[in-house]
Amino acid sequence: MVPRKRFIARIRALGYSYKSRQKRTYLYRKAGGTHYISVPMRDNLTETYVRSVLGQAGCSEDDIRAFLDDDATSP
């Protein structure tokens, strides 16, 4: 499981910013584009969701693996 706050920090680093709050998600949109990410309001996100979203956001498989490995080693 990946903490939501850590995931949001990662997508912000990729150029996404907070747009609005939906019923069960936060909406983040890429600056200068139309791509958006719906982030569930849950405290922890599944690894499958994180892999999928970061891949769609343009991260390489190595970057995603490094992000998830860092999460596994952090307290």
C-alpha cells in the first residue's frame, strides 16, 4: 500500500495540480493539458492503482519501480 500523501507529492512533481474535490476522489490536472488523475480519498492506495496511474502519467517502468521500492523501505 502507498500512502495517498506520498503519491500526491509524486504526481505534483510530474506537473499535476489540485483541481477539485469530487464525491469520493480528488481531481488533479496536468498544467497546460487536459490529462487528469482521480485520486481516491482513501489513506492508502493499492500498488496496482499507483503503477497504472504513474504509467499513464508518463513515468517509465524503472521510475515506478523505484518509487514503490522507496515506499517499501520507508517507515
